[in-house]
Amino acid sequence: MAAYIISALDIHDKEKFDQVYFPAILKQVEQYGGKLLAASEKQQVVEGNWLRGRTVLWEFPDVETVQTWYQSEDYAPLLKLRKEISNDSIILIKDGVTLAD
């Protein structure tokens, strides 16, 4: 069953994020069977609190794939870079379903 990651990112170095981190993470996520569903700095908070900045939504085939990727040696340098150039909150939605399911 599909799994989703939602990232709320307050990016401090947008140039490095857009030119180095984001192209690398797109390629890597695809290698792990994931795909980018949405990414934007244009969102509206309807209720509650949300980090200002960019929100990104990823889809993966399942939770195991997400965990394998996130804990991989491949991702470690990108994780370090992301932590250097942004503050973020990230959630994993397990066993996600869509209306098409």
C-alpha cells in the first residue's frame, strides 16, 4: 500500500537547495520507486500552524521502501545537506489510500 512523505521546509539557502539538493533528491527518490506529487511555496494554511516556505509531497510504493531509502547510505549526504540549508518538519503517512483505490 502506498506511503507518502509530506515535508514543510523553511529554506535558508534557496540557491543551493534548488540547484544542488532538489535535483539530486528527485533522481534518488525515483531510483527508490518514489515520485514527486507536488512542491510549492504557494500554500494557504486553512487551520493550525504550518512552517512557512515550501511544502513537498512524495509518494512511495510502501513504507518499507521509504524506510530503506531514508536510512540508506545514498541518502545520508543529502540528509546532511538538507539539515544545513533548511529547517523542516517531515511526516510519513503509512498505508495511504487515494480516492482511486
